[in-house]
Amino acid sequence: MPPDRMRIAFALPGFHLVERGAEIALLAVAENLALLGHDVTVFGSGRERAGTAYRFRHVASIPRERFERFPTFPPLRSEVMWEDMTFAAALLAHYRPADFDAVLTCSFPFTQLALRRPSLGRRPLQVFVTQNGDWPARAGNAEYRLFRCDGLVCINPDYFDTNRERWPCALIPNGADLSRFGKGEGDRARFGLPVDRPVVLMVSALIESKRVLAGIQAMAGLPEAHLVVAGDGPLRGEVEALAADLLPGRFTRLTLSGADMPALYRSADVFLHLSLFESFGNVFVEAMASGLPIVGHDTPRLRWIVGDEPGLCDTEDAGALSAALTGALARGRGGASPAIERFSWPVIARQYEAFLRARLGR
């Protein structure tokens, strides 16, 4: 039988260091599992924060930005993998498998392999969360042949259907802190945004797959609107150069802490996100909770999250995207959907708790 009070560890280099989707989601799960009474430890490369219900352990790593010009090859396929390798090497000195009943990460290969290191005591349950995709769980080639897990948390139905025959799976979405993201007054002056024109918000890493450049091009045809992009990444120079050319005086780029994001959402009129293949997209839930009309790429996966949102379209069709933006600007902000409650972190933490208990019981 699983213990009533589970000892659970989460490991990811960006914990307490950056405010990206995977870090935000897994820290929220860790916090809410701790509030349910479990003994939760978080390993990350940031610094301890006051007031967390979980225990934090600092593990040094070299940030991925330092590796943006490094060569890439399997298994060091990107700057993310380089960062993961440095974190995993340091994690080995801090992590004792016998101290935990279950360990969770969404980082492969190096962090997941470090969490699976041999132990003289009982090996903890190994759970992989598909925050960054399910490729490690299903590829079966190159370094992905090393992938193993005792449980796979699938954050969308596609991943669940693809992997349920091979791994013990649970379909558990991401969410948002509904006490922070909600209807209310914005503060455009705080963010340097205009008060006399509508504001379109993109919250995204500045990488190729997020298609921020396409967002800038689409906004060029809406001269009455201002675009604000919250995020950073390797394409920052290209983003700012294109915006200076196409959106002079109508573009703002911000890098904010998580604490500032609810006020930024409340300061916008429309939410725009153009990734074609998003594993989940916590930002969609945050926009829904804030009452923003959403313009995004129409897929069954996204409709599973946002429902029949009229702003979903083929975003690779410039005309369809322009029409969707125009319609969203005309609708403006409204109230959060009643269905938003299924994305509250306490609800989601209960689902993680049930899955961990079920797997430990086996």
C-alpha cells in the first residue's frame, strides 16, 4: 500500500530560475501536493523562495542562453540539452533515490537518467510529465531508446491515446492559479502600454516554433492595435528588428516575473498565440481565466482546452488570421468561462495524487 504521506521530488533546471510554462506548471503541482500534506522536495537551479509549502534544494547548472552558439548533435540537440546535462551532473551529488517514494521531471535525457541512477535502497517511482512533448516516450531511436518510466502524465488527449498501450498513463491537464488570473483592472502605465488603442498580447519564448515573427507580420495589417510580447529567447534580435520595421511605435517587448503576469493579462484586449504544435499551452488557460478572446491555431488539442473559441483558425492563412484578430478585437474582454474550474491547480494536484498512489500501490 502507498504511504499516506508520500515523499515526492520534482527536478528541473529552471525551477526558481525562470518563469516558463513547464516550470510554472510543475511548481504549481509541487506546491499543491505539499499543501495536501505530502513531503515534497524541489530540485532546481534558482534560489529558495520564502513561503513555499515544499522544500527547495539548489542544484547549480549553466543557463541555456550560454549554449546558444554551441554545436548541436545527438544527444546534445539544442541549448536546452546542454543546460540539462550540466544540471544532471550536479544533481547526482544532491539526490538520494532512497529518500523518495516518487520522482517527477519533464526533462530528458540527462535529468531523467540522473533520477534513475542505481540505489542500494528502494528505487522511487519514476514519473515523466509530457510538458515538452511525448517524443522521449514514443521515439525508440537514438538516445530515446534509454527512456523508461513507471508512469507517464499526458497533458493532452493526443499524448494519452498514443502512449497508453506502452506506458501506465494518466491524462492530466495543466492549469492556472485562478485566484490570481481573473477579471479585473489592468495597469497599462506600469508596463508602458498605450491607453488610447487596443492591445494584443503574446506570451511566448522567442524561438522558431512559437512563430512570434508571424504574429508581428499579422499585426502589421492592424494599424490601430499595439502588440506586446512577454518573453525572451534566441530570436530576440530578429523579433525586435522586424517589429521596428513593421510596427514602429506599436510594439513592446517585456521580460517579467510570474508575479507580474496576471496584471499584464488584465491590461490586454486580445490574446494571440501562434504555435502550431503546443503540448498544452498554460498561457491559454491564463488567458481564459482573464477573460481574453483567444486567437490561435485551430487543432482538436486546442479545442479540448478552450472549447469553441471563435478566434481559432488556420493561422498559416494570412487572411484567416487577420480576420480572426479583427473579430477578437471587436469582441474584447469578457468573463472567464465556468469550465475554467477544471484547470485549477488544487483540482489538478488531486489527480496527480491519485495517479501516484495508484502506481505506488502496484
